[in-house]
Amino acid sequence: MLKEKIAFREPTIQLAHGAGGKASRRLIEGLLAPYLNVSELNDAAYVQIDQAQIAFTADSFVVNPLRFPGGSIGELAINGTVNDLAMGGAKPLAIVTTFIIEAGLETEILEAEIKAMHEAAEKANVAIVGGDTKVVEHQKADKLFITTAGIGLADPRVNLSAGRVKQGDKIILSGPIGDHGITILFARGELDLEADIKSDTRAVWPFVSKLIDAAAPGLKWMRDPTRGGMATALNELARDAKVAIMLEEEAIQVNPEVRGACEILGLDPMHIANEGQFIAVVSEEYADAALKAIQQVPGGEQAAIIGEVFESDRHIVLSRSSYGGTRAIDMLVGDPLPRIC
């Protein structure tokens, strides 16, 4: 059924509409969502089949360059898909994939990405069960684009909804932010600097499964802060839950190379994309157990409680510095780093 009238009035689609920030939200809410059967804009949708709740997600990957320190488009496609399922509290089960290939692409490049997908799927314990290929004329695509769809089995112990988030709930971040976006920037040669940095792309289900085991009754909301970064994800939460969020800036881990690059470019690490981190909102009662569960999984040692939810008529995100001052953290505006995933 067609929903309420379409509010999107922009005459053309621009890069910013794909950046995950304010423009993306306008596009989705104003043009796409009215035609879709969705009640909440989450990373995964659910379909009830008998006694099982199946999570379903879809994603596309257009990263440039295809290969970068720490990963490649093929690995990113698998990890990004299984992470969207994990953010729905679902164990990833199977993926189908479609390749849009530019005529003239070297066969060894395509084979390398298929191999990367196979290896990432094995590591994530998920099966690639089908797919499709399309080849377009030279210069009608940029080498290789990948689209995926994935299904998973939702954990019945989990009830994820922004509507459950309330004052006193804790914000948990699984690790350092900004690594992926800045890695892509360096890989393109857009910074005349050298840095020992690589993408954080990885499957997060091992962390999420332990989190669910330890704190399922108190787990209320999750999101992987990809395009638009952590700032955009938390602003969406504040708006959807009709709450405000206070972050403790000192608790947010940022690697020195990321911080330095952001300072040079005038960017905020909270706006930079991640491909192997996630945010969880957990009730105060379960927060310590949730944090400990994540930290005990290899790669989760830097997880931290970074903030708290509070009631306010202004549905905003604030960040408090070590000096006690606060600043507002807005959603990403524009597209400073296009085609990062």
C-alpha cells in the first residue's frame, strides 16, 4: 500500500544522497519508504515463517579502489551483508550475490574478488548459495560493482527497537572508529602522507552472539556505523527514539593516523565510515555484562561504554570533552568521501 505523500522535491540525485547522512535520509524517507512496506528503517527486515523469524537484508558495494589495505570489494561485500544481519540480532546463514562487470575488466581481478568473497564467507560461517552476472559496455561502469542479499535466523531472545530506548541506557562501541574511511582515502592517493593503517572490515557476529548470550533482555538497539559514521547512526537513534544522547569523547577510541588525517582535512572521526564496528544500546542493568562479553572476544578488547541516553525535548547527540565542555554532533552533511563501500 502506498504510504503518505512523497516529500522529496530535489530534481536530481547527487553523490550526497548516497553518503549515509542527511541527504540519504531525505531520499529514503521522502522517496523510497512511502512505496515500501516498512515501519522502521533498520539494517535488516524480518519475515515470520512458522516458528522461525527470518532476517533479510540487501546491499550494494561500489568501493574505489577495488583493493585496499586490509580488504577488497569482495571481502567487504560479505562482511557488510553479514553485519547487517547481525545488527538485526540474526545469525547469518546464506548470501546470494550479483556482479556488474565492466567490459575489459581483467579476469584475474574478477577471480581475486570471487576468491576473497569465498574466503570471507568461510570465515563468517555463511554460505554463498547463488548469484548472477551482468556485463556492461566499457566505461558504462567502473570495473566492478557487487550487490548482495542475505538471510539469517533471528535470535528469539532479542527485541530490537528504537522505541525501547530510554533514559539511563548505555551506549557501547565495539572498537576504534574511522579506520575504513581513512584507509580508502589513503589508498586513492588523496593524501600525500604515509600511514600504517588498514580497513577494519570484519564480520561482527562473533561479538554480537556473545553480547546476546550475556545481555539479551537489556539489548535494545544495534547499528554498524558505515556510511555517515557513528554520528549519523546515533542521530538517527535520537530522532527515532525521541531521546538525546551524551557521549564521553575521551571514551571513544580513534587511532592516531585517523585522528591526524581528520585534523588535516577538517573532518570529524565520528562522521567517517567503519566496516567492522558496531554500536549497541543496553540497559544500565546489563551494560557491564554486555561490555565484558564483547571484550572477551579477540578483537573486542577496545570496546567501551561511550555514552548514555537522557530525556530531552531536543532529540540531539552531544559530546562532552575531558575539559567538561560539550558540543553538538550532527549527522553527516554532504559527501566528503564518496564510494567508500
